Amino acid sequence: NLTREGALAYVKPHLKTSRYEHTVRVVNQAVELADRFEVDVYQAEIAAALHDYAKYKPLEEMKRWILTDRRLPKDLLDYHHELWHGPVGALMLEMEIGLNDAAVVSAITSHTTGKKHMSKLDKVVFLADYIEPGRDFPGVDDVRSLAETSLDEACALALKNTIVFLVEKGRTVYPDTFHAYNDFI
Ligand code: DGI
Ligand code: FE
Ligand code: FE
Ligand code: FE
């Protein structure tokens, strides 16, 4: 069965060194959060290890997946390609390594945008990606403080920060990000 080490070894050749190091930090952060908020630590470490698997896949390859796999929402193509690697990566991993834990697939799928009705595992992976110690965007320390005590309050602030950041940059916001945010308010 898939182990943390096995999952990390699987993604390593597909990532730049800095991205692999980020992934290891997300695993450690996710385990810490899972422990704190009573989420399955094994699912958290596997989802975290695999979450950015498709980060450097060619855009054309990801686009082909979105166009041909009916499980992927077509509207992804109307939004920034940065949003594609989560949902496409989760399906690639289903095909390539038989990843079949629906909860882990969901956490990988939603790690960038969030979504409506996030599970605690979805929240742990989303938050771990946002607050891992290598991150230094504005407001991240406030999210880290909230993450000491409240998974929901920390996720709500991370989503708020992301939405405000995107709006200030004049960029689009994927609807699932609003759906996730609204759920917490
Ligand atoms: O893959 P990572 O860099 O570890 O992190 P990520 O998967 O959370 O991707 C973060 C990027 O995605 C960041 O540049 C902000 C952007 N992003 C997140 N949510 C949205 C978004 N971009 C758009 N356009 N819309 C969103 O809803
Ligand atoms: Fe990512
Ligand atoms: Fe993220
Ligand atoms: Fe990441």
C-alpha cells in the first residue's frame, strides 16, 4: 500500500527541487493539523504528498484531460491555468497509481480553490498548503495563529486573503473559491 515515502518518491521526479521541498513541508504541516483537528493522519499525509503532482504538466496535456474527462468541470478552461493542476492531477493519479480513496482525491482536487462543503481532510490540505513554513504572503501569520485553535476560522481567513488578493490584482476568482468562503461565513 501507498506510504508517505512512496507517495513522495512518486512525485519527486515530476517536480522542481523547490516544489518538492514545499511538498515535504506541506506533508509535515498537514500531519500537524490532522493531529490537532482529529483528521486521519494517513489520508492527510498521502493527499499532501501528492497535491502538486501535476504542477508542471504541459498546459496542452491538462487541457486535453479537462476536455475529455467528464468528471472535470469544463469551466476550468475559462479560468487561470494555475487552477488546473489540482483536479487534473487527482485524476492522473487515479489512472497512474490507482489512487482510489475518494476523500484523498477530493482533497487534492480542491487544494487550490476550495469548494462547497469541504471535508475536514479537504480543509487540512488546503490550509497546510497555505501556511506551510515556507510561505510568506501578507497575512499568513494571522492564518497560522488561527490554525492553532480553529480549522474553520483559519480556512475562512485564507480564503478571504486569496479573494482579496485576486480582486486587487484584477484577476478572476473561480466560483468554488466563493462557495468555499461562503460556507465558512
Ligand atoms: O500550487 P501551489 O503554488 O502550492 O499553491 P496553490 O495550488 O494554492 O496555487 C496558488 C495560486 O493559485 C496562487 O497564485 C493564487 C491562485 N489561485 C487560487 N485560487 C484562485 C487562484 N487564481 C484564480 N484565478 N482564481 C482562484 O479562485
Ligand atoms: Fe497547488
Ligand atoms: Fe493553496
Ligand atoms: Fe502546493
